[in-house]
Amino acid sequence: MAIKSIGITVDGKRKMTMEQFKRWVKALDTDKDGKISKEELAEAVRGTGRWFAGWKGKQGLQSADSNGDGFVDESEFHNLVEFAQKYLGVTIIQL
């Protein structure tokens, strides 16, 4: 699923609000279990047009999954925000 953003910053990053980011993450949860899996995260990376989606999905999961259960849940959401800003070219803005 592609990231829908407000615009692009001068350094090429996608700008979005935290609410837009939350909606995007919710849409990634294709099996609706309330958690993001490595496969779901890899699909998100593919949607950004980034290379090595599977590898980056795995890296994203490892960096965001603080309890080591193999998924990113709501309690680990802030870790996913950090990953998206660092590796997916996302900038979270406040309106």
C-alpha cells in the first residue's frame, strides 16, 4: 500500500501528519490482527518504491519489535514511527 502524504519536503521526504501515519499503519494490517508482521511491513516498503523491501521489512520489524514476538503492536508504535522516518523517507509534521 502506497503512502498517502500531504506533500514532499525539499529533501525528498514524504510529509504526513501523525493521524495519516496511523491510518496508513492500520491499512498495512491486512489480516486485521492488530499487529504488523514482517511481510506486511515489507509490503509497505515496496509501496514506497524503496529497494530491498523484504530486507528492509525485516530490519524494520527488528528495530520496532521491542518485545521480540515477531510483530509490531500498538505499544511499539513509536518505534515504527522512528523506523519510517529514518528508512522510509517519511517526515511526521504537526498541523
